[in-house]
Amino acid sequence: MRKPQAFDQLCYNMNTGKEFPLHILPDVNFLVSEKQVTFGEHTRPHRINFYAIIWFTEDGGEHFIDFVAYQIKKDRIYLLAQNQIHSVPADAVPKARIIVFSHAFFLSIEDYQLRQLFLPFENQGIDVPLHKVENLQMLFGIILQEYSSYNNYKLLFQYTSAFLTNLGRLAKQQLPAVVGSDIRLVKVLQLIHDHFRTNKQASFYAGEIGLTPKRINEILRQKAGTSISQLINQLLLVEGKRALFAGLHTIKEIAYDLGFSDQSYFSRFFRKHTGMSPEQFREQYLKEEVLL
């Protein structure tokens, strides 16, 4: 398997006449490194076209995932999914071990619970307990050794799946809403992720798993402290912010794409949950780009 070259691609923003960064992993499926690696300008918000496992090995301020700040802590692992917005507003990138793979590689993962780790409902990271660090380091070392020598795709997939399995065990304790033992909860999260644009009623999701809307919301509140409407709103806001940042579509087009009947409805929804209008959010990031 050919070793990849990762780089930063600029995409045209039709609303501003500027270009925004898209970090890509072109024509390959996999990359692993224990050295400081960037895929372009890391301080600016950028969209990624791959999946990433970032294991920080030192404390180092904060980074942003989908415009929300998270602490960079030693032995904390973050999982990023394709199309998420990321930035590290620091001159130097904190030391980290990274595993990066393509959408095709991700689709090869058959265990739905491992795929759940990359859903954008929980981004705060997974802390590796001290007594688990050595085991994960060994697994990472095996992946790195294979990648650096024979680079066999099948083995890299097996080793990475084992690594994710270990992360999943930790996530069950730290992020039960994302990776839990209740199969109904796991299924409804995936359904919401797949259908939040077109189906915003709890009855749709409840019917898909054979429960009443009241019962599925009871399970969500008990296990995750949330509800179907809150999860849908979370994804609508994330996707709305991503689209506003990219600037490839008008606000009216974004509203319709997210399933809102008109732009004013989307604007009221956005202001209610963020305290600013879509226009103000877009302008805020334009100003930051000017300062950069």
C-alpha cells in the first residue's frame, strides 16, 4: 500500500471571495505517526476529509472541534470524523500519536459500536487511565511498525480495530451515551445521525426501534441526560455552523438543506441556541480570518 502525502487544499468561498482550508488525505486509506504531523495550517479552523484518532502525549492548552474548545491533556484521546471542523490555535502543535484513515477504511469497520465512537454527539475525548497506557502504547507500536515496514492493509485494519475496541471499553465508562450496552440507545443515536435533516419528530425514531416516543425519551434521559429533540438540535447546530463557516451556500440554502421550511425559521432557531444570528456567526469567523 502506497505511503500517503497529506496536504492542505483551498476551497473557494462564494460569499466572501476567500478560500477556506480543507485538510485532505488524497488517494490513500491510512496514515500513522508518533511525530508532530499537520495537514496544513493548523491554527485556522479547517474541515477534514478523513477520520482521525489523536492521542495527546503532553498538556498543551486547547483545541477546537466544531467551534467548541476542548482541553489538550496528556493521555487524552480525541476521535474526529470526516467533515468536522478542527483547529489548534497555538504556534506549535502539541505532541501526539495519530492514526488517520479514509472514509473507505471507516466503512470497512463492521462493528457498529466502534463506528459510534466517531458520532459527533460527544467530542470531549477519552482519558486513558495510567494502568491502561502501556497496553495501548503496545498496540499503537504494532500499528506503527506494520505501517513503517510491510504496510499490509489487512493487518493495519485488524490492529486499528483492536485499538478502537480498547477505546470503546474506556468509552463505555466515560461516554455511555455514545457507546453503551443498551442496543436501543446505540441504534437511536445512529438513526438520528442519519435522518436528523428530514425527520425531526420523536415518533419516527421511536417507531424504528419499536418503542413509544415517551419510552425512548425516558431511556435517553436516564442513560444520557438528554432527549431526541435535544440531540437533533445539537446536530442541526453543528451542521449549520459548519455550512456557515464554509460559506459555499447562502443562508437560505443552508436552512432548506437542514430541513427548515424557510430562512427565518432557521434564523430564529440558530439565535435561540447560540445567542447570535447566522449572519453574525459567519461574520465573526470572517473577522478572525482577517486577523490571521
